[in-house]
Amino acid sequence: MNKANGGDGPGRFGRGPLEKAIGPRVRILRNLLTVRSVGVLAPFGLRTGALTAMSLISANQGCSQADLARELGLDKSAVVAIIDDLEKGGLAVRDRSPKDRRRNLLSLTLKGEQTMLAMYEAAVGQEHPVRAALTAQEHEQLLSLLDRAYDALLADGADG
């Protein structure tokens, strides 16, 4: 029970032993943002994670599926399912690497780029309460801190 609000109504629950934990807080924030974005992204008919995958592919045309899985922090089989959907929808292309036939190199089609931008516009609005609660400097600092945390986990070998 939250002593601050008696356990009834809106308000933040106490964190208990997780008070200083990073992972659970990030997960809760992610869950809240995901719930908000699922509805606005549903009309696109793609699975959760497609927008992030498309954005990374767009910024890194020719990246491998394995590299994309690492960047997304997902199992390779989960990434295969996302790419299969994108490919079936004419949004992405998977080509064999000329240097290593075991590697698939990814790129977005023009339709994929347009869809990604439309999805981004729909999803970014769901972040408005978070952006409004932060100054521009705090927003940049949050992004920087998240990147540093991500880099620290990769450097520690915690990428799966």
C-alpha cells in the first residue's frame, strides 16, 4: 500500500526493495509508453518493435540482422519475425551479403521509409507528457544517460 495515497486512486506506488533499481523503472516507463503507442500504431498492422527496427535500419542501411538484433536487445528469432513482416509488406528488403552469404543485409524500401515516418509521427505524440515534464536540457540529458547505460551494458557483454 502506498502511504502517500492510501493505496486508492492515482498516484505512484512505493517501490519497496526496487527503490534504487534501474531496470524495473525503465520497464515500467517502457510499459506505459508501449500501452500509449500500441493503439496509434495498430492501423499500420505491424508487430511491436517494428518502428524501432525500421528506424535503425533506415539510419544504418545495409546493417545485418544480427547487428540489428544486438542493437534492439532482442533475440535473433524475434528480429527475424519483425523483418519477415516488413518484407511481406514491401517495407524492407533482405539481401545476402556478397562477402558472407550467411549474413542478411537490411534496407528499407521507399514505402518502408514513408511508413516509418508516418508511424513515428503517430507514436511521438504519445511521449508528449514526458517531454512536457522535462526541459529541453533535461530531455537531452535523459537521452544521453540512456545511451550511456546502453553502452555500459554492451561493454559488459550483456547483449544476449
